[in-house]
Amino acid sequence: MRIAHLAVRSAARFCAALTATTLLLGTSGCHQLGGGTQSTREAPETPTDSTKDGSAQDAPLKPTTTSSAAENAQLDAEIQKLAAGKDPDDEQGEIIHDDAVASLTARGSIIELSIVDAMRGNHDWNVRLGCVEILQSIGTKACIPHLIAALRDPEPLVAFTANSTLEALTKHEEIPADGTTRTANGLPPVPPRPPSQLALDTELKIWSIWYRDNGKQLHDSWDEWWKANAERVRID
């Protein structure tokens, strides 16, 4: 399933004040999934280090140049601008966020280490989301284990974007396409949006429920695939 990025980001910002449980189980305009057993598996409450559960080891990430303290402070301030725009009615905030994504992306892979650090450790999910967006353009092979770790982010939209970024960078997919059955990794497809459900946040809610039930398995499937294929995968 492909979610229209801007629409979903706005829907997620609108739901940001809700708890994860409210978001996942909300019924206003939400697609109701029928059949099957609902899992009680939950995402972790805080970003975690991917090496703690025996998953793929973090690849080395090193800056290509030595930056001054002032330059580092400027970069950190620019990264923090990614926090802006969670409220869908805050047009100026969205502009600040999008401009920060564009400006940081323009710096290229030289800032990959700083972007990964923010994605892995920043408390603000909108900063983590922006970092994943940036890595889709500037990410190298070294960021793949960190994007796999982001598949266990407590914010479903960050995990969705991390999965999409992994697919774009590796040219590989772990989630089966709509209309197919479970594949060898055991993951089911994400249910499609029912034509009758027109609410802006419908696809986000569908993904959130799927992620609640399958997020750990998605992470583990990507982790296993990367361990087996890292040496032969090329990222342009």
C-alpha cells in the first residue's frame, strides 16, 4: 500500500495529541478490519538501538570532513526545525519543516551521521520522520541498519516512511502487494482503502492497525534479509 505522503503526514499531525492506543483503535472515519485475530503486540515507547535485540549491526557512519563547533550547532538547529508543522492547520510550520528537509537534503551524504543520530534518538517524532525523508535522498548503505531499527518506531507514520525508504534504497520489498496472500516471511499485505472510506486519515489508520499487529515481524524480516544480502546490494 502506498499512502499519499503529504495527506498522511497531515493526518498524523492531526492525531499527534492522541495516545498510540487511541490512534490505533479510533473509529472516526476508520476502516474496520474484519476477521482474523487481533494481536496485542505493541511498538516500543521510545526509539531503540537495533543492536540490543541481536539484529543487524550498525554499519560505520563517519563524517567526511571535520566540522567546527559552530557548524555543528548550526546543523543541529536546522535538524530541530523538522519538529515544526505537526498541526495540519499550521501552514507556516509545514513550510518550515519542508524547507528544512530540502535544505538538509541539499547538504548531501556528508551529514548522514547527524541525520541518523537524530532519527535514532530525537524525542520528537516529526524530527525522526523528517530524518527518514532526508535519508531517502542522501542515504548510503551505512544507514540501512538504522532504517531497519526505525521500523520499531513508536510512531506508525515514521515506521511506514522507514519501510518506504528501505524499499526505495534497496529495490526490495518485504510487505506483499495488495491482493496477495502471506509470503514466505509470513507477513500479510496491508489492507487496501475501501472505496467508501474517504476520510483523510483512513489509510493511516489502516496502516497503524497493520503495524500494531505486524511491526515486529516486519522489522525482523528486513533484518534477516539485510544480513543475508548486505554484501551484494548496491545503493546508488
